[in-house]
Amino acid sequence: MSIAATPAPSSPPAGSQTLARGLRALEILGDAPRPLSITELADALGVHRSNAYRLLRTLEEHRFALRDDAGMIRLGPRMAALARGVAPGLTTAATPEITRLAQDTGMTAFLTVLDGDDIITIASAEPMGVPAAVSRRTGDRHSWRKGAPGHAIEASLSAAERATLLGEVTPTPESLAAIERGYALSTSEVMDGVFAVAVPLRVGREAPASIAVVHFNAPGSIESIVAHLQQTAERVARNYR
């Protein structure tokens, strides 16, 4: 796996540079499809292995990163605790409904919000009693241009919101299709071989959001899945405080 290195800013204060590298390391670990070696992390950061080790030790001390017995690095449990602080009212309202949705559909269900140029997962649930399920971690993020959640969120935006939040005047074809259908679809846009369905969720003053399900195969009845998604969105909106 090749991860592009991030060029270091020109002559930043030492403390700022260390913080920036630490934050970038967390982003790299969060985006990686598997745990990384110290060499891979150092290469992605564009630093020497010794610098990467020092950074990793600090992240480990605060439980933001963990190493397994083979020395491979992944995000630590502290990241999940931080993620729960993102839109806590929305997360509290959505979590039981996302869990119910996963069981009702047999698909991994999750809640996402728009965060700058990215779509970030803030709650997720996998169904129990199924042979296999797609893993969707809290904190996972990807471009708003990819995947059903991003298309659903864009479809919910007014022209003014699209220009302000996305810097775009012209809606994408995917969002126009989502507006026409009332839901968004995607296949292999974020993960190869993964199918997704999403509906928008707008509540209170929270960031534009969506509720989605993903699976390795398209369901036999899209209409049934969409009905579950829309009912879930309605319940979350009612539960929101």
C-alpha cells in the first residue's frame, strides 16, 4: 500500500510542527484500510523512522494509537471516545436507531456528517447473526464527492449551502439523481465491491447528515431498504434533543 507523504510546512514553530505531524499521523491511520508498519507511517509523514517512533510513543501514551504483537499500528480506543463528542445530541438520538436499522436490514448501518470537504462517520452498527458484514469505523472519512452518503448530503443542500459548504455552484449528477429518487446509491466508490444506499438527515442546527447502509451486494429490494432508511431518519429526527 502506498500512502502519499505530506510536505512539511516551511519553518513552522517546532511545537506546531509536532502537533501537525501528530494530527496527520492520526488521519493516515484512520484512512488506512489495515494497520501500518512504522516504516509505512514514517514514509507517509515524510519523516525519519526515529521521528515517527517518538511521535508514535506519545500517541500510545494517550491511547490514540496502539501497536499489536507484530508491531503494526492502528488507532486506539481514545479516538472512539473523542468521536462521541462530535454532535453528541445527534449521536445519542441516532445510535439506537442505527443499531435497529442494521438488524432490520442485515447490513452495516451508519450515520455521517459533512465535515469540511469530507464525509465523516460518527456512529455505526454491524448486524448480528450474518455471515459477513462491511466494517465501518467511527471516524472513517472520505471525500464528499464519493459514496452514497456524500451524494445524499449534497442533495439536501440549498444552492446557497452548496456554494458555502462545498464551494460548488453546479450540483453533481449524482446529487441530481438522488434528488429525483429521494435517496442516493453508489457502488465501489469508496470501497471496491461495496454497495451503499443513503438518505439525507437534517435536524436542528447540526451539520448536514445522512443515514446509510452498506453491503457487499445490492439488496434484492431497494424499495424495502429505502423505506427502512427513511423510517430511521424520521425516528432520529423525533428523538433529537
